[in-house]
Amino acid sequence: MVLKKGKRKLIYNETVFYWYVRKKPEGIPRIHILSEDKQINLELSPFDTELPVTPEEIKKKLKRYFDKNKI
């Protein structure tokens, strides 16, 4: 079970994911994506730090991850 406070929920390929954006101590923002069962735990950089991160962008990142790993 993932702690949901401060995270956004997204359903992709019938799997529940939670995602959030946090800045590293160096000030670099990172996108964190977790599956509800914690089998998938991704930490990615956003394409453009000036634009807000949207659910559509998260879905694109998940699609790239699944296409790359053929899960």
C-alpha cells in the first residue's frame, strides 16, 4: 500500500499508479511514479521544468517504460 498524501492517482493499463513531483536538494525536480503494489517505482526528470506536469505526460512516460521493458 502506498501512502497517498500529496500524491495524484492515475489508472494506466488497469493498474493504479500514484505520482508526485519533488525537488532534489540540488533544486532539480524529479517525477516519482509508483504502482499501488510497489512493483514499479520510477524516478524520472521532466522534459521541461517550466511547464506543469500533467496526467497525459505521466501516461506517456509509463507507455515508454512499458514499451521499453515489454511488461
